[in-house]
Amino acid sequence: MMHDYTDNDIQQFGQDSLAKDRLFVTALARGLELLRCFSPGERYLGVTELSRRTGIPKPSASRLAGTLAKLGYLNLSPSLGKYSLGPGVLSLGYAMLSNIDIRLVARPAMQELAEYSRASVSIGVCDRLSMVYVETVRSSAPIGTRRGVGSRLPLAPTALGRAYLAGLPGQERDFLMNRLSLHNERDWPRLRVGIEQGLRDYAERGFCISVSEWERDVSAVGVPFVDADGRLMAFSCGGAAFLLTRDRLENDIGPRLVSLVQHISGVGRI
């Protein structure tokens, strides 16, 4: 398994340095970095802001944005003089999601656990130093988290991220842990303690726990999963902390999530 370069790699070492990698194309990387600048609730960005966020010189950022607009990955608003994401990005995202077969296989069992726990059950994949939901189902209860597909969660303090780290081979985990330490220097001692506890939980129980560590009112449990193509991802069940107490996560929801993943592993390989 090979990890992509993280935000911290690009910021710390620079794209010129990474260009020594024969598989790294600097111009392409810069264009993709522009697309990564957009986030939910932030529809329009101008060239100045794109340049500031990526560190790409403004003239280059302008040419890259213009190229991406001509290819349909960005839209230019003539009245604002700013860019927004175009339909080309959506088509790529949809193609990626439609090729994750396990989403369809897992959804009925995920919905059953969500209703039982009065929480949300999700599947996440790693993207740099974050986990991204590729599937999520919520209970019909009027409580719980409301994040949908495409939502990003930090790797270190969440049960989903810790489960992903627990599923990695040692060398791959060390690589990501190093990146995390560089990206979170001030908080790293606290985050490392939580990750190490998550690894112990996984070794002893088969799942990782996060109780009010990322968001005060949210607790969750996570389990790693490898699909038929060898792709590592993670399942999580998370919701209101007053419902998902540590005792319930350890003795009820965690074991149920482990059983769900074991069942899905068998079904997905038939």
C-alpha cells in the first residue's frame, strides 16, 4: 500500500523537492491543489485566495484555474471574477463512489445498527491526514450527527481514523504517524496518547474508541476493513455521547460493529 503525499509534505518540502520523484508531475499537482482549496459552505474563491492557500504564484494560479475551467473542473463567475467547483469534479466523485461495491452490500446491516444504536454508521477512507465518508446511514431518531457522504474527519482523534491506523501495516502506520506529528506539533503528545490507546483497544477488543475527544458531545467506535481489492477503509458507529457511553461502546456497540464488519467481509467476498 502506498500513501499519497500529504498537505504537510507539500508545505514542508515543497513541490519542487517532490518533483525529484519520477512519478510526481508538478504542474498536475498544482492544479489538483487548487481544487482542494474549496470546502463545504465556501462556494467561490478568487485567484488571490487560491494563490495564498496553495503557495502557488498568482500568475501560475490564474493559468491553472483557467485551464481547469476550460476542462469543466471549475466554473468562472463573470460577475464575481471568482471560481467555483464545476461538474467535472462531481463526475469524478460519483465514479469513485459507484466503484466501491461494499457500500451496497453493507448498507442494510449499517441501517440496522444505526437504528439499534440511535446513531450513525459510516464507512470512511483515508485522504491525506483525514478520513472521508464514502457511505453513511442515520437512524430515524431525531438525534445524532448529520454529516453525509464526502464529510471529512481528522485522522488522529476519531474512532474512524484510529481504526484505519490500526489496520495499517507497521511501516505504513509509522509513516502516517510521522506526518501527523509534523502537522499537529502542539497537540501531538495528547493525540499520540489517544492513538496508542486506540491501538491497544483494537488489539484487545477488535475495535477503537473515541469518547468526546474530537467533539465534546460525540462518541464513536471504529473497526478497520479491507475490501476484496485489498483497499483499507474503516467502519464507525458514532453519535450523541450521552447515548454512546464508554460502557455501551465497549460492551455493546463495539462488539456489534465487529460482527457487522465480519459479516460484510464474508458477504463481500462471495
